[in-house]
Amino acid sequence: MSCLITMSQKELHRLELIQRIRGGSLTVVEAAALLRLSRSPPQCAV
């Protein structure tokens, strides 16, 4: 039984970065920079 999964280019890029993190060739901080992500301040639950 086969299954076809479709992904956007953005999703494929993120998957590649995750694989590189798992392989040890990229850190989470480096991946975040490549994805242009930043830490957001914690939100207080009210």
C-alpha cells in the first residue's frame, strides 16, 4: 500500500532543515535564522 503526500516548497524546506538538525549538521538557532523566526515574548494567560 502506498500513500502520496503533497507538500509546498515552504514545507519541504522546513523538513530539510529538520533533517539537518537531526543529522547534527545544523543547530536549532541556525535553522530559526534561515527560516527568519524569532522568539516571541511569553504571553501571560489571563
